[in-house]
Amino acid sequence: MDGIDWVYLLLGIGIGVVGSRVVRSPEKPPASSVSAPQQTHPQDDLSLQEELKQTQLAYQMAREMSQFKSGFLARTSHELRSPLSSLIGMHQLILSDLCDNPEEEREFVAQANASALKMVKLLDEIIGVAKTEHGTAQLETRPLQLAEVFEEVHQLTYMQAANRNFQLHVIAPDPDLYVLSDARRLRQVLVALVDTAISQMESGSIHVSAAASPTSESVQIWVDSSCPSHVWSDPVDLLASASELQLYPPGSFPESSPGFTLLIARALVEVMQGRLEIVPASEDTAEANKSENLTRIQCTIPLSRDETVEQGLADG
């Protein structure tokens, strides 16, 4: 073997050794491919906090709505149970031949008929509210002059107050004060609150007033009456037996309870994007009314903007 052959041999051995080392050595990823620790930006944190806050708020609103629906269902069941139990009781007396004479039997039939009419009236109110909430019965939401609504409420309620020697003061608001609401539903709510207050009072007066809220674009309507606040939140005893329910003479069957009236009114106001609640009356109001048992029901309704009022008047 000459010198050139030895050179080629040594060169081949060297290339083999270097190649084997290259194959055995692990590949290192490029420096650019090594991922650096992710850094969070303050804006991302604020966005997550805001989403969490919105989620918590939505959960709280859903929970309150669920509680309100449960209370509404319980109150509705109780209100319907009373006339239905009376109706069944009158029919049982007649079917058992417990009437002394035809006149007494006719009296029981008249009382059963009064109970049936009351139940139908309650069902009509419940169906009306359900249709409004579901959207089946569309609201005619438009700018309303609040002074005109107050005048209608006064015309529909002053006779009831006068018959019981109560003073009814419906203070007309500013003629330029407009609310965004449904005229029929708003009038229904206010008349129901005033009528119920009159039926629950023993003495005193009723004041209806309103003013624009300085902190929000809304109008606050107040119904101040001389009756204790617990009248509007009377307890519901769904476990009362039918025998404990009072049987009323014909023509004197009571109307809806104050608690049920307040629930109906609250549901209607909420559909109109408002709020209905019982709030403490100010000392000045209590002193002006000269009543220790003053109860204030506050109805908050969206305020109508000037451009909305002009559009509504043009459409009308």
C-alpha cells in the first residue's frame, strides 16, 4: 500500500468518526424556537375582571328574578285557592241538602257565583301580566305627560276616598314632565295602589306626587298612605285548610289582597323598564301628612327625552 492509499484510509476513518458523533449528539432547538414565559398584560386582567363582574351581576339578577317568580306563584296560588275553596264549600252545602229553605239555598248560590267571578277576575289579571311579560300583548310605549296621567288617576279614585271620608291629594307634576311608558298599564298600576291603600286605611290621607330624579334619567312617583307597611307584605299561609277559610256573604267578597296587588303592579312596572318598591318616607313628608304609620310606595319610570317627546307628539 503506497502513501496515497494511506492518506485516503485515514481521511475515511476521520470522516466516519466525526459523522458518528454528529448523529449521537441530541439536536438542540434553535434559540428562536424556545418559548419564553408568557406575560399577562394589565389590560387582559381588567378585561377578565370585568367579565367576571358581569357574570356575577347576571347571576344575581337571575336569582332575584327566580325568587320573585316563586313568590308570585305562591301568592297567585293562595289568591286563587280562597275563592275556589269558598265555591266548593257553597256547593257542598247545597248538595248535602243543608239549606233550611229555598231562600238560603239561593243565597249560597249567589255567594258561590261571587267566588267564581272573583276567581275569573284574578285569572284575567294573571293572564294579562303573563302576556305582557311574554310579549304576546305588546306595550304601547310612548311619551306620556305625567300631569295628564295624574288627572286620570284622580278622576278614577277620588270617589272611593270621599265615600270613606279620606283626603286624597293628587299633586299635579310639572306639565313639561314626560315619562316613557304605556298609558293604560301605568294608569292601572297607580289606580290599583291608591284603591288598595284606601281599602286598608282606617284614617288619614293619601298623597300622590312625582319628581324627576336628579341622579338618573328617571321619574319617581310616590304614593304615600296612612297605613303600616306590613299591610303590603302580608304573609302567605299555603298550608291553611279549607275549613279555616272565611265564607263571605253575597256582594261582600273581598278584592285581591294588598300583597297580590303589589306583586301585579311590580311585574307590570318592571315590564315597562321601571321599578316598584316600598321605601322609607322622609320626615318632612311624614310630618306634613301628620301620620305615624305613613307608607311610601315608590314607582320609578324612565324619563322621556326632549327629542323623544317631540317625536311622540309628532306621531300622535
